[in-house]
Amino acid sequence: MKKQILLIATSNMGKAKEISEALKDFDFEIKTLKDFPNITPPQETGNTFFENAYLKAKYYAEKTGLLSLADDSGLEVDILNGAPGIYSSRFAGENASDEENNKKLLELLKNVPLEKRKARFVCVIVVYHPSGKYIKSEGIWEGLIGFEPRGSYGFGYDPIFLVPEYNYKKTAAELPIEEKNKLSHRGKALAKLKDILTEFLKSIS
């Protein structure tokens, strides 16, 4: 039987690795956007994480003819009224690096005490089939923003996100990928996705 191809619609290899690791039981043949360098990314015009995830998954499914998974995720900081939110990856500018985004956030929170640095990671995942059928799942990881980057695992805001599971003594970037996957917003969204994915795959076969 031919393997089902799943396009993980990201060029971020850290994210692709996290997702493919979580879905390894499904025996997909995994492709990423690195396999389709000529496809121009869509404009992320949505106002919510779901809208952007749906827009990306649909766009790449239609462009490639493949079952496509897209996620939109980001960090919401309470004292910044939910910013950076859907602009998390470009918080410090259009092609900002993770370091630049982290630096800008820490600068904005410079004189804010720890108890007022409440934040959460949000992840919405959409799996879209070229037939128009899709499923979605969501995960949330509550935490606090630290005062300096720590840890070499992970990506994005992981080095400044203090996790409650370790009494805010460790950042997400100090957790090995297997550990992070059990706790993180994306891990939770992927766990929910796995619960509904088998039925969905039956419905499109």
C-alpha cells in the first residue's frame, strides 16, 4: 500500500521535526516546504491563529495536491494586551530572528515584576485535504516570561518562556524535545489531532 504523503507546511525544521515526531505512529511520508521551493508563501491575512492556519493549509493543499498540515502559533502576553499574538514571528520586524523578537519582548517588559509577566503559547493546527475536507485542533500552554534567555533546545520564544511544570525554574528551551512535546501548546494540539486523525484519514481514503 502506498504511503500517505503529508505536507507539513513550514520551512522551520525545528517545528517540522516536532510535528513529524508526534505523528510517527501514522507512518506518513513527510514533506515540508523545503521540498517545494518554488511555491510563494500566501499572505497571512487572518485575524486569528485559526484563520491563518486554515488559510495556509488550504493554500498548500491546493498548490501541491497533497494532504497539508499547517499550524499557526504564537505567544500572548497579558500585560501587552495579548501581543505579540498572531504577529509573534515578526514581532521585531518582517524578517526578524528569534533573538531579535525575544530582545524586543524583554525590552518591553523591562521593569515588570515576575508575577505580572503572565503569558501563554497558543497553537492551532489545521489538516486540509485537497477535496476541501479539514480538521482542526488547539493547544494552550500557560507560563511566565523570564528576564533573560536560557537553554539551547527549542526555538522562537522558548528561551524566555518559564514553564509551570517546573515551578517556573526552567524555560521551554531547557527541555529536551520529548519532554517539551508532552507539555507544550503544540504537543497538546497534536495530541488532540491524533485523536481525530484516524477517522479523518478514513473519510478521505
